[in-house]
Amino acid sequence: MNIDRMEVLRYLGYKNQSIDEAMENLIYECIAEIREVMKKSFVYNIYDIEKQGDKVILKDTNLIFESRYLRDHLQNSDRCALMAATLGIEVDKRIGYYSRLNLTKGIVMDACATAAIEAVCDEVQEEIKEMAQKAGYNITDRYSPGYGDLSITHQKAIIEVLKAHIRIGLTVNKNYIMIPRKSVTALIGLHRGEENVVVDKCSRCKEKNCMYRKCGDANELEC
């Protein structure tokens, strides 16, 4: 699995600055260490969905998402994939260790881990896409709790429905933060129309104050 250096720099807040040799070496060192300690795992299921106003209902579950943005995201979909992915707890421990011992390395490790979990999610999304296309569907981008008006409080119910606490060791604390921290839950729509996955995932985000979105295209480092 590739951990994209450019994504790491984006998460570090670089905006087309020159990178010195020491930082380059630290980034590659951290990428190698994350790859060594991470235990990537994921789970997903496919559900029929029903839409009522701004509500998206996953049939045969107790999940009801009240979100106008998610409703718009899934407007052409009659099914969706519900997914969860994680890098495992050892990544959290390693980031915590370096954050106490060497703050700069801790920050770089955190950025590398964020890029890594996004790469895992890309792999899962590609697997879902291949499965969907065999059934005559295309897919949307993934959409996660915390985006737009989709509350982060849905994390707990998603984990329970997917049995992710049993299957991949994913839990949530009282503040709805997932443990391990480098984990993601998301929904991906399945629809009969043309594929509408975009390269710049930030372009559809409604979070106007996000530092990453302010820098434009996710593949650019210029503001």
C-alpha cells in the first residue's frame, strides 16, 4: 500500500514551500515506520436505502441518518455500502510515544498515519467499486460522519451495525471519537448512472473552514 508523500505534506500544512533534506528524510522514515506497525483491517456491508425528506434509512438496520448533505450525496442511489477501516492500535501508541519524546516526529507520524488510513479507505472503495460494477452499479465518493451536517454521533451506531468492535476491534468513546484514532467510517452510494467519483475529494466538502480545503485541490500544495 502506497502512503503518498504529497498527502503527508498536505496534512502537515505545507503550501508549496521547499522541503529540506532533514524533513524529507524524516517523512520517509515515518512512512516506513507506519507501514511496519500498522495492522490495516476493514469491514463493509451493502444495504438497500430509502429516502424520506432529509432522512436516509438503511433498510434492515436501525440506522437513520438525518442529513441534507448526505441525502443529496445519495440522491441517485438506491443502495449503499457502509464501511469501517482502521490502522490498528499500535499506530496510536507509536504516535503517542513520539509526541512525548520528539514532538516534530510525533506530528509527522500523525500526518503519515492520516495519509495511510485514507489510502486504506481508497483500497476499500476500489473493492466496493469492482463488486458494484459486477452488479451493474457505479459508486459515489465516500461520505463520513463529521462531514457537513452528518453528526459524528452516528459513529457508535455504525460500528454496532457492522459489528466492527468484534470484527476489526473498532470502538468509540463517550465523545464519539473512534479508538483506534486512525480509523474511518463512511457511506458509499451505489447507483445505476454514470460514475461520479472525483479526484479532488475536497471539492464536494461543505466544511468551508477546513485548512485543507482552503488550499484547493487535494493534489496541490498551493494556496
